Amino acid sequence: MDLRVPIDRDGVKIAAVVGVIAILLGSYSVNMGWLGFLLTVGCLLFFRDPERVHPNGDNLVISPADGIVLKISDCDPPAELELTGKWKKISIFMSLFNVHVNRAPVSGVVEKLFYVPGRFFNVTLDKASEFNERLATYMTMNNGTRIVFVQIAGLLARRIRSDIKEGDVLTLGQRVGIIRFGSRVDVYVPADVKVCVEEGQITVAGETTLVELPA
């Protein structure tokens, strides 16, 4: 692990607690001490928060998450957003080994935040978009285009932390929060846009271009 990589604040707290437990366990058993040490390192790896260099362009929608493009489809947006018509949804699956700090996919204003309590189905299933616990962020870009990104909790992810609020003006690639321990992010964009990724493609939060809007 590169010790120069920043660690998210939640990770520092959790790793400190696990580290203290590791020291206590090590005083009773060397093997337990090593196990605690590995868990501490694992926490630091999970909560790593590397710097990213985003592409330039007011007409770009970039990936809010590290992961793999699970599915690209035309569908209805989440019911709580009360939006009409078909939208294009790009689903990104974040495994346990990905960076879990999420970033703003566009520059613009946070119009609304919708938190929906729910269940914790496997996030690779389509029904996760409808039934899982989630936080939807509805943004208006500087050019007036509306987009939505939805952070979805999964089997292991039991907490979505948002660092933004309604009315905030975000810049492309800005950190917006984190989902703990494996999860998914859905990005909703107008149905007629040019998608720049394919299903199965690896994405890098803050760097990979998902959509190129008309200039």
C-alpha cells in the first residue's frame, strides 16, 4: 500500500479502533495479533482516497465511482424523483476492492436529495434500483441539463455517507461522499445522449467520461 495515498476520515477512525483491538489481541496471541494487523491494513485500503485528474469540458458526465459498468439501459427514473419519460441509466458496480469515495459526475447545482430507506439486495440485481436503501442526488448542470446519480447500498454496504446538501454548487470530480463495503451507483442522463462507455468497462471515479452531451 502506498502510504502517500490519503485516507477518508471514516477510514482513519475505523482503522484506529481496529488497530487498538489488534494490539490487545496480540498481547494474548501472536496469530490473533497478525490477524488484527491485516484487518487494520484492509480498512486503510478500503478507505483510500487517491487524488484524481478529471477531463475538461462543460458537456461531459464523468463516472462518480470506481468500478465496472454493470448495465446501460433506457428506463424510467426512480419514482421518488417524479421525473417523466425515458432516461438512460448507467449502472456502476463497486466491488469490495474498489475505491469507495464518490465524486460529482458534473458541475452544477444540487437541486434535491432523496434518501429512501430500503432493503439490501445484491446490487447486481435490477430490483436493487427500486428496493434497496439509496440516496438520489438530482443536479442541474451549468448548461441546464438535468442528471441524477443514485448511491445504492448492497449486501455488505450498510451506510451511505453524503457530504453535500441541497443548494450546493459542485465542480466536476468533487468528492460527494462514500458508500461502505461494496455497492453501486446509477447515473441517469437524457435518453438521447452519446454514451462513451460499454458494459463491462472499468471506470475510474472523477476521470472516466461516461457521456458526452451536445456542445
